[in-house]
Amino acid sequence: MCMKLYALLSAVCAFQASATVAVGADALTSNGQEAVLPGLVGSGFAELFPSKEPWFWDAKLFGRVQWQYGYVDGTDSNGADFNYDTTEVRRVYLGGQARFAKYFQVIGRTVLVKDRNPIDGPTDWGYQHIWDLALKADVKKLLELEALDAFVVAYGKKQLNVSDEWHVSSKYIKTVERSAIANKVWPYTEGYSNPTGSWFDLKQNGWKATAGIFSTDDSTEFSTWDDGCLFYGDATFTVAMDNGFCLKSVTLSGFYQDRSSEDEQLSGGLKWVGSLAAHVGEGPWELRGNFICGDNGQQIDEREGNFWGFVLLGSHWILQDRLEVVARYQYQGSEEAEGIRLWSRYARSADAVGDADLGSSGGRGDEHQSAYVGVNTHLKKDQLKLMLGLEYDEVTSESHLVYKGWTTYVGLRTFF
């Protein structure tokens, strides 16, 4: 079925390409991952060729560097206390974008470091893989669709945002690490990259939406269409109010993975996921809530079945755009004894190197609670900030302790 759908999409894209090269229009409205919202691409970017020529313009480079430190003081599944600490170059991305042939845009990012020392050996600098890379066409401009603010079709590798925390770029997240359930439902490939597929973006007044079909081939680079398909959808509805503690937005997201047992898989094999998020705020206060549920798909018996959870994240500016306090609570649970898992940073790192024993499940259980408090110092808004956080986690499986403990985080984030 995926091959037939892919052939149809290819034919449509080929027809559009042949039709658009000869027609003139204004610049493409970007909807790239770097921007979070359409129209913000370009903020903080380094312009290479600020040319206004209609065949090629708006070429830019952008990137980010993120470093962090983690210290764990915990109790493992044997009841033994342990300590562990590590530093990590968390992310180094370099990307670029350019607009050409009047209707087209290419935008993407590459990963330039792998640092899970001592788990995977010393820090590996240099090209690792493509994070995302897409060719986009502005259908609104082509067809002169006045009823829509934006209509873009695209093909390539795309970051699929399901949880509320993944809808916020790592440049802007308020905690050093996203919650465990937020990371669980990210549709990643085996090499922790993003899938290949075709999708469209729509935007009009107070809403925007994305829908697409993606290959479940787990290649870290561009995927083939020889395996299953993942169907993805996302819609955000914004509310504009001038006074009072108000609802700002509601987001519905999810995916369904259609694959056989022989096919490769995304997101560890999750069959389907649904997410409902709401964002409210007043002045310096902000509160985000996210409910998530899904099916673990085909696993060993202890890891199958349904899972569910929610995240509450609140923040308050002590000094506007300079000093911010953050608090987050996360709960996740599952039908089976090992249906959910502790996030990999950093107690699972201690288990991997033998400093702790999280059992044969590797930090999995059927119930997980975590609480985080932190302070973010914005030296140059989000472009340069220092993040301090303290998180408590407790994971149990059939009422037996898998892990409990505290993690202290220090993070330094910058981008251009």
C-alpha cells in the first residue's frame, strides 16, 4: 500500500514541479522546524546571499550548540544507593535554507556531534547524519488561493512533533530535558533521526495544520518505501484575548503506524499515539498541559498494551526575558509490567556503565512519576541562556522499585 501511495504522491509532485518553473510569484512562506511558527524563519539567521533575484535568494545558515552536565543521586532496583555524573555536548546542529525558482524552498539541518561518553566511547565530532531536510513548494502562491494564509507541500526528512514539549524547539524549551513520555512518542528512526515522507502544511487565521505519510524504514539518512507507513496529523487552534488569564492555544496531534512484523519501525514500534495539549497564560505566568495515550504495538508480552500519561509545565518570569523559574510534573503508566520507561539521561547512563542496576528491564516499569524545578538565566534572551534544574524520578513495576532518585542538571544553550 505504501508503494502505491508513494507513487501517487510522486506523480503529483512531478506535475507541480513542471507547472511551477515557468510561473512567477512572491517568495515562499517558510514553515520550517527552526521557526516553530510560519513566518519566523530568518530570525537570528546568518544571511549569506541576501539577493532579491527571483531565481535564487534568501540563502542563510543557522545552527545551535548545547552543552550540559548531569549528576544522579539515586537508588537502584536492588535497593543500593549510587552516584553518577557526566558532561555531554548535547547538540551541535548546522543547517541552511534557500529559496529558488520563485516557488521553492530547501531547508535542512545536520548533526555534527555524537557524545554519549562513556557509553559509546569518546566524543565523536564531525558529520553524523541529516536531522531534517526538505524541498517545499508554495501551493498558495501557485494557485493564488486567497482563502488560505499558507498552503505548502513538501517532501523529505521531517521532525514529527506529537507531544506538547516536542512542539517547542530545543532552543526554547524551559527544562534541560523533555519528559520521558514526551520523548517516548517522538517518531524516531533506529539511529535517532527523523523519518522520510511527504506532507502538507495549512494555515488560516486562528489555526494551522500538518498531515503526511512517512516511511517506517529506520535509516538515519533518506529512507526507502519498502517497509510500512506512518500516518501523521497535527492541528493547532489559537485564541487571541486581550485580558485575563486566558486560553492561548489547543493542539491535537497523533500518528498511526501501519506495518507488518517483518517491516522496520519508527518510535520503537508504537502502533498509535494521540496527544491533546492546551496552553494558558497571563502576563509573566504560563501553564501548559498535555495528555498522551497510545498502544505500544508488537513487543515482548511485558512491553505491549496501552500506555497513558500527562505533563503539567508552569513557568513565571521573575525578570522579564532575563530570569525565569520553571516547574514540571509528569506521570505515565501502562497496562503491562514494562510498558513505560525512564528517560535515558542520566540514571540509565549509570546503569549502562555498571554504576547502577536498573534490572533486566533497563529502567522500564508500569508507573513513573517525575517532578522538576529549575531556573533559567537568559543572557541574551533564548540565544544564550544558562539552565539549572533538579528532577526527582520514581519508577515501579508491579509495585516493585526499579529506580528512584534525584538528577541535577546544568545546561548551556546558544544558537545563531
